[in-house]
Amino acid sequence: MTIFNPELAGGPLLDLGTYPLALVTEVLGSPRRLHSLGQPHETGVNAQLSAIMSFDGGAQATVNTHLHNFTPTAATIVGTLATLVIEGPFNMPGAFEVRFPEGHRLRYDEARGGHFEGLHYEAVAVARTIAEGGLQAGQRMLADSIRTLEVADVIRRQVGIVFPGEGDMTAQPIRSCSSTFPEGTS
């Protein structure tokens, strides 16, 4: 399995970890500060990692991913006016609820999609874009994906994940390589 193979960049970060990072960076942009820690797996990949991030305006986010067992893959976004709760798995079609401080709730119910059923929406969007002569689908622009992967690179550096062919990552500059992100990377 790829996820357990260090030669294939295994571990949870580039597997399920991309989904919460994509959600966080889509909603909040690039973090200003990021602290992460991880745990190794006996196969040589990272077994578990957690990260806490802070953003302009005071927002914070936490993400956790691991390969020990199935995660709930639920997402909660807490704001000053309401809380959005996306039932797992949040990266596929399904139900969500908006909860207000006074107790009122708005709920949207939809049959929960399966993993492959959820991915077909992405494939259709890409196919439509290519058929129309485009280079990137409007639902998720290339810059958004790069921003997510820059955050993943910071996490990798902090927990010591090195992929095949990279060598010593501490000697290679990455635009967002410290725990504090430079201005203008959101």
C-alpha cells in the first residue's frame, strides 16, 4: 500500500491530510504561525501528525491526521455569529448544520456520498475544463492547491518528513519554510 511506503511518499499528510489542509487554507488563507508535531510509523512513514495554526485577524485552526484507524473526517468552523458543522466525511457530499448561539439550528440533509462517488465531481470538473480549452477548473484554482501544499511543506519540515530524492530538507529553501509565514502569502 502506498500510504505505508516511504519510497512512494507514504504517510497520512499527502493522503487524508490534504483534505483538512485544503479546507483550512480555502477558508482562512495561509497561516501566519504554524506549530506541528508527528509520530513515526514502523514502516518509516509518518504515522500521525497534528498542527495548530494562527491567521490574520485572530482565527485559529487545528488539523489532525493519522493512519492508525479511520478518522471521523468531520469539520467544524466556529465563527462569531454561528458554527458550521459538516458531518463526516466533510470532503464529500453530505449533511451539514449551522448552529447559532441562541440555540437555533439550520440543517441541510443530503445522502452521504462515498469516496469514489465524491471524487467523480472533481473528475467531471477537470474534464469539462479541458474540453472547453481551459487549464484549471474554477472550483479550485492552481494557486489554492499550491498554498495548501506550501502549508504541508511547513508541516513536513517541522516533523522531519523527507520524501525520496529530496535529501536534507533543512538545506533547501522553501518559500514558506518557517513556523511564521511571510507577509503576502495568503
